[in-house]
Amino acid sequence: MALNRLIRMGIVGGGSDAFIGKVHRMAAQLDSKIRLVAGALSIDPKIAVQSGKDLFLDPKRVYLTYKEMVAAEKALPAEERIDFVAVVTPDDTHVEIATAFLNIGVSVVCEKPVSVKHKDALALRETVKKTGLAFAIMHGYTGYPLVRHARALVRNGGIGKIYKIIAEYPQDWILPRGDAPLHLAGWRMDPKFGTSLSMGDIGIHAAQLVRFVTGLDIETLSADLRTYTPGGRRDDDGNVLVRYKGGAHGVIYASQVSAGEENGLTIRIYGSKGGIEWHQENPNQLIVKTQGEPSKILTRAQPYLDASIPARNTRMPTGHPEGLIEAFANIYLDFADDVAAIAEGGKVSKTHLYPDIEDAVFGKTFVDTAIESNKSKEKWTKFPKV
Ligand SMILES: NC(=O)c1ccc[n+]([C@@H]2O[C@H](COP(=O)([O-])OP(=O)(O)OC[C@H]3O[C@@H](n4cnc5c(N)ncnc54)[C@H](O)[C@@H]3O)[C@@H](O)[C@H]2O)c1
């Protein structure tokens, strides 16, 4: 039964000083099922208050800290309290904030990577399990309809037995750009967020995309991570050779120093019968390849796409481009189903498509195993079962 009301969202971070929090706010509310009603919108109290005003939030629910928000929301009657919170702050704060909200019965959408320390990701998983609440980790790329089609095609044997997987995520924002201040540079340059910026910030998306499309587990990996930025304290380029269970192998490459690249997340998968290729910068198309035949370019919102992709995952007729906000919105739609079920006394669905706490732990494990391999002499490093 559909919930007969809007789902109430809170946010921590995502004020006017934020990058990705704004995307969350737009995406969550795109389909008129969710409304932002409360937030601790910035670490800077002035920005938090002004952002709350700009968003026309009730001033009583514009908080200066997440702790104040937890206490005040807990004290509200259940019919006013937020149903879930989006945690869109820097990496080192995610677990602490998410745990505090889960402990007052509030579900969580969390930004990646879930934590800086691996043990904190595991502890959060215990809290999610204990509370039975919904938890999504935002790998927004998994929300694109053509990525979901690729998943159905590959998992249903459409390209045969998988042999080779190349997932790359090149950017160039860390290269010097004259005097222009670069918003992204801030906290990301600080090694307290972990030694690997290439894998921790973006390689993690590539690894999760492979997992989402193929469902394959990593058996072992061998990583070569480099820091090219003069004085850089986190690596900004890396190649990871990956062997998957079942025999496929491949490469995950992530870089912030690939000159001329903007946000070039790309996945190519080759199997015994064919291949697929998808580019984040051209997300409305999926290339499907068969040996000896011309490649096909599939597009969004076409009747030939896999029937498992819900109609609600596409909002515009084919040919009108959709992008990252819609992809995030698709994750929010799936997540909202679980939040609605919980509000009606039900449980989190076992078949949800949004990346969850297991994916969050996987991502953190991928980054840490790559760091371990990079440091080791042996290089090939077993991917731990977690
Ligand atoms: N899923 C994606 O595609 C994607 C893209 C970009 C960033 N991210 C992740 O999102 C997170 C945020 O990244 P960003 O680039 O938006 O950072 P940002 O620095 O642009 O924004 C961070 C926001 O959090 C606020 N903040 C910081 N500490 C806070 C606290 N203790 N309480 C309340 N607010 C606080 C800041 O004031 C700001 O509003 C990071 O974990 C990053 O890895 C994910």
C-alpha cells in the first residue's frame, strides 16, 4: 500500500557552501514524494541559517549542529519527525552522524565513502541491522536507466560468460588552474581522509559500478597508486588489476590528474558473446557489441529496454537528455519505497536496487585493500570477506 503522505526528509550538510548536497536536495524532491523539512545545513552557523531561509524551511527546524537536530527531532511527535536524513558532509563525519539518526529511528541516505576507518563501516552495519531501518549509500550512477539495463543484460547472460571488465574514472581537477580557487580541493587534500584520493573519492564509484552491473565478487587485486601533485599528501592516480571470482579479470583506473578529462566514468565489459560500454558523460546511451556485427546504440525510454526497469526511472521522452539529478532521483525513489514500508510497520525490501550498507562496506574494503596492495611487495592481495 502506498504511503498516503509526503516522506519527510532531513539533511546534514548540503547548504549553500556544499557541492553534492544540493544534488541530493533536488533529486530527492524531484518526484514529489519527498519533502525537505529540516536540516543542519552547514558547519558554518551563518551559512546554515541563511541556507535554511533560502530553502523556506521552518526556522525551528533549521539547526546549527547535527546533535541539536537529533535531539530536537527525537522530541517531536512521530507524525512530524523526519522519516530519513541525507548525510552529505565530508567522509570523516558520516558514521557518527548516521549512527545518531539511526538510533532515534530515522533511516539514512549517506554519501560515500561511508567512513575513513574500516572498523567504523562495520560498526555502522551492525547499527543498520540492529535498527532494521533503511540505509542507502549514494552511488548515483547506479540509478541511470541504461546502467540498469546493462545490469539486466549482463546478469541474464546477454554477453555470455564475462571475461574482462574495464572501469575507469579519470578527472583532471587537481591539476593547477592558475589562480582560480577550486572548491573541490578543500578537505579532499587532507590525508586524515585516508591515503588514497584516487580510489577513495572516485575509484570507489567505478568498483561499485562493476559490482552493480555484474554481481561479481573480487577475489584478489593488485594496486599501483601514485601522487603526481607536487606536495600532494594523498595519491591522485591509480591502476588496480582485479581478478574476480568465477574467472573474469580487469582493471579499475581512477585519476584526478588525467589532463582534459572532466568526469569520465566509463565501464566496458566483454564476455564470450558480446560486450557493453557505457559513459557517464553520455549516460542516455548504452553501446552493445557483438562479434562480427555492427554495434548497437541503445537509448533511454525505449520499449526494447529490459522490462525490469520501472517506467518511473525515466521522466522525459527519449531524445530529451536526463542526467545525474534524475539518476540520484531514481535511487531516492527506491529508497522511498523502503522508508514508506517502514512507516507503515513493514520492513526494508530484500530486492531493492539502491546500494545499501553491504555496498558501503564493500566500497570501503575495496579502497583499503587497494591501499594495502599498493604498500605491499607481493602486490596481489586477497580481497577479504567482510
Ligand atoms: N556520490 C557522489 O557522486 C559524490 C559526489 C561528490 C561528493 N560526494 C561525497 O559527498 C560528501 C560531501 O562532499 P562535497 O563535495 O559535497 O563536500 P563540500 O565540502 O562541498 O560540502 C560539505 C557540506 O557539509 C557541511 N558540513 C561539514 N561538516 C559538517 C557537520 N559536522 N555538520 C553539518 N554540516 C557539515 C559543509 O558546511 C558543506 O555544506 C563527501 O563524502 C564526498 O565524498 C559524493
